[in-house]
Amino acid sequence: MQNELKEFWSQGDFQSFTGKNTITIRYAHFSNKTGSPTVVISSGRSESYLKYKNIIFELHQQGYSIFILDHRGQGLSQRMLSNTHKGYVERFDDYAHDLHQFITSIVNPTSTNSLPYLLAHSMGCAISLRMFQLFPQVVKKAALLSPMIAINTGVLPHFLARFIVNIGRVINHIFSNEPWFFIGLSAYKAKAFHNNQLTHCKKRYKSTINLYEENTNIQLGGVTFHWLSEALKAEHNIFSDLDKIHTPLCIFQAANDNIVDNKKQDIFCDELNQLAPHLSAKSPIVIEGAWHELLFETDEIRTKVLTRALQFLES
């Protein structure tokens, strides 16, 4: 299997384009037979397309052409701060502009079919939703896995978390031109499997850790006050611009997710369903027993999610 995967990966097309504000965005493309449907993958925070090798291979085996980009400030794409481990973006919507440019300028010219499908995870879902609101009808359908509609603030009420983030950002701007890590966060440091809240699959978790140890240039640490402030703005915009979404969506919710706010996913689905029942079910598809990274979970969970996501996209 590893030799087959290595041979497959060597046939990929690895390129870059210049995104908003002249930031270099890296991407990978794996073409299939002429006329095959296209899937665009929008990954989560701190991820690289290198992490998605097995998923890309599996999708390709099922007859899809795949495009995947590394979002600005992470993966193999250009970092915007001198400390490359700080999670940062100037404006959250910059991500959405990059994704739109990627699809319209690079993906669509290669496709002989209609619009591509989109498969997104976590932050990649928030980016996709903002793209749908800023640039309607870019993709045919989208499956959103553990979407970061809102960050899980834990025991802190949402209003208090917002206050702390915004005050911190103001203080940061007063005393330094360099964005600060949020309280308690730092440069990349691998966690032991028993301390993780991303997946129950030890094999996939260790594989990811090894990938980041072997490719130190894709490592990314915690987020900055600035990034969190922009993420909170994105959450506000996602709900305030709900009527601008015209793309059919399927939301997959990890029942035991501690990274994003599942209640906000419920509210999002309910409100979008009330506005446009043909675009979204009234509630997410809940994956019982799952943690945040649905595509890197145990075989049973991963297979269930990927199968249902592709069924939705093709239905």
C-alpha cells in the first residue's frame, strides 16, 4: 500500500499561485480520466495537503480529480510573520478570496464538467462559507465536516471570550507591531496521543505527528489574538450574511467535538433551513462517538463520513 501511495503521489501536479496581497499559495492537483467529477478540498487550521495523501488517493481511486490548497499562513504556503509558528491572517476573508481565486482560475479551467464539489474540514468550512457568501455559485455542492462556525470557548461564555480576545488584540497593538500568541499558546509542540482530542485512531494520529516531525516547514503553533479576533468576525459574518448562501450544504457534526462549537452548528443549520430548506437540512448529521477530525478518525467513523459525504455530493 505504501509503495502504491508513493507512486501515486509522485504523479501529482504541485504548483503555486499568488493570492491576495501577493501571498504565495501552494496547491496539489491529481487528475483522473477525462470527464471525471472534481473535488476541491479546503482543509483545517494548521493542516497541509501533505496530511491528506491517503484521502486524496482514496478519492482518486473512486474516480475523482482532486484539487487541494494550503491556506495562507500554514502548510507549504507563505507565512506572513517573522515567527512562522504563529497562527495569523490579516483578514479572515483573505482565505475566502484565495479559495475563490483557486477555484475560478485554476480548478475550473481544467474541468470538462460543471462546477466542482467541495469537501471541507473545520476552519476550511468557515472559509468556504465566507466564499459562498462573497462569491455565489462557485461550487455545485459542499460537504462540511466539523465546521468551525464558531470556536468552542469551553467554560467561558461567548461574550466574555470575545471581550478577552478583543482587549488582548488592542493591548497587543499598543505595545508591539508583532502579533502575540493568545494566552497560554506557543510554537508547535507535538502532543502525546493520550492528550489529544482530535481522533481516537492512534495509527492516524501518530502518522500525522511523524509527518510534521519530518517536514518541519509545515509546523504551525497556536493562534494569535489577531487571528482569534478575525475568526470571531467571520462567525458574525457567517450568520449576518446567511441569506447570501446559495450552495447546497451537508453538515457533519462530531458528537464529542471539543474544538468547535456544536451548538452554533445546530443554530446555523436551523436558520439556513428556515431561509432556504433546499440548501440545508434542519440539523447536522451527528456522528456519534467522534472527535473533531472526522477524516482521520477510526476506520468505522471515517468510512461512514466519507461515504455519506460523497453520496450527498453526487445525489
